[in-house]
Amino acid sequence: MTLADDRSEVFDGEPVLALDVVAGLPPGLSVELAGELAELLEDAERYAAAAQSINTSRAYASDWAQFTAWCERYTLESLPASAAVVGLYLTSMAKRGLSVSTIRRRAAAIARAHRQAGLLPATSDPRVQTVLEGIARVHGAAVKKKTALLRDPLLELIDRIDLTDTAGVRDRAMLLLGFAIGLRRSELVALTVEDLSPSPDGIRIRIRRSQTDQTGRGQELLVVYAEPPRPCPVRALRAWLDTAAITTGPIFRRVTRTGAISSPLTGQSVALIIKRRARTAGLDPREFAGHSLRSGYATQAARDGHHPTQIAATTRHQDQRVLAGYIDAGRGKDDVAHVL
């Protein structure tokens, strides 16, 4: 194997580290030392590939493929791409009705491909930035945040669940657990039995990886027993595990029509379950999404008088401004200094 073999590729055959180690070898370097450099190069490629999540890398790869295909259609050069070409491409996407967030991600993918090739990305050109700003101003729209699922409406959802149904036992445990510690839907579906450990106060759950912890350092959270008569997330979780006879692996799984336990749920499944349970409780399902549990926890905790730093310790928000956005989205009349 040569030093250039087996490199991780991300964009159109361009290696993450465009290093020509062979050409840079000092004269007289021993075979042993040359082999060490080859091994270091392979490890460096793996670290570089791990710098972003798999989903992000896939999205960027797809975005870059879209851009190169567009350039080929008009016989334009994609690498390096001029500021004019990038500006025209961004404009074409805006004319097609793509969202501002998608257009920005496509621009980021173009920039990333150029940086990996050792080129200055045209996206940093002021003219391209002006085009992006104009697209955002003309086509941008305020993001309508989904309703935070607070304690009272959550209890309405819980009360309507049929516990003689296996899926109902699962949904009850998932809703209560997600709300109790403000989990993201991706974190809920990633939980395994191995992540659980007993505690005198309830149960400890290890979040192995999250959106703000791509390095996988993980964090342990305590889920405490609920005070009667409120439904308890700890007991609900144990009831689900017992009902489904799950002793290892993913916790939240699909339930077939015959009641059989199947494959793990996806993040989209969590959102659909929340919407379905909201509809059953007489609430508008369009108001809720997978994030409603997390924002509901943060907002309810703030309304209950918990300090933001205490809330952030559970939600693992590193930026208090982001956490404040969660809480603001769920403010009600008690949070307003009304005078009439």
C-alpha cells in the first residue's frame, strides 16, 4: 500500500487532507519511518472525517453534487468556482423556491469543498454575501416555533393513553421521559438499556452523544420519581421495558399491529407520536413537533421558578441565549407585565 492509498473521500474524489506525503519525504528516510507517516496520514483522515456528523457529511456531499451538476449543465467551472458562478447558482435556487436555510447550507458545502482543495471559497466574496443577504431579505420568513408542550397539556395527552395497548405503554414512557429531562427526539431514540443505571432517587440515564456533543463525551442525567398523583417517568419507563421484555439494546421500538416489538423508532416517529397523541387529546397536532417535549421542559421549569443555570444543566445548553429562546417561545400571561 502506498502512502496515498485508502484515503477517506468526501467531495468528488478530493481527500479531506490533500497531502502529497510521498513527494515530501526527506531523502534517506527509512522504510519504518515512512510506514509510520503513512499510518499517521490514515489516522488523520479518519479524524478529519469524524469532525462532522454522518448526516451533515451526507448533506454536504449531496449539496456539492447538486452544484457540480448545475455547473455542468451550463458548462461552468465548479472548482474553483468564481463569485459570479456561485452568485448565479444561489439565485437559481431562490427562484426555484428553496428555503433560505437550504440555500445557506448549499453555500457552506461549496465553501467546504473549496477549502478542502486548498482554494479560497468564492462564498466569502462580498458580492456573494450581498446576494445571500438579498435572498434572505426577500424570501426569508420568520420561523414559526412549535408550541412548547407544558405540564398540563402533557398530562392531558397522558390521561388519554390506553395502557392496555402495548404502543400506549411505550408512548406514555417516551412522553414522560422526554419531558422530564428535556430530551431531543434524536436522544430519545438513541437510548439503550445499557444507558440506564439505578439511583435511590429514580434512575440515571447516560446521554452518549447529542447535537452539542458530537465528540461523544456523554453526560449523565438523573430522572427523579414523580410526586403522587402525577405520573412518574421512572415507573412508566420500567413498565414499558417489562411489557416489551426489553433487556438490552434500544429502548423505544416500533410495535407492530399484532403487538410484536420491532425495530428502533426514528426521530420522525417521535414527532408523529406526539402529534397523534395531541390529536387524541383534542389539541391541534400542527402546533406540536418532536422538539415540543424539550421546549416544554425548559419553559415549564422556568415557570416553576428554577434558575436558568439549573435548567441548562439538564438541557445541556451551552449558550444561554438559545435556552432563552426556548423559554420565550412558551411564555404566557403570567410572564407578561400586563396592566389591564
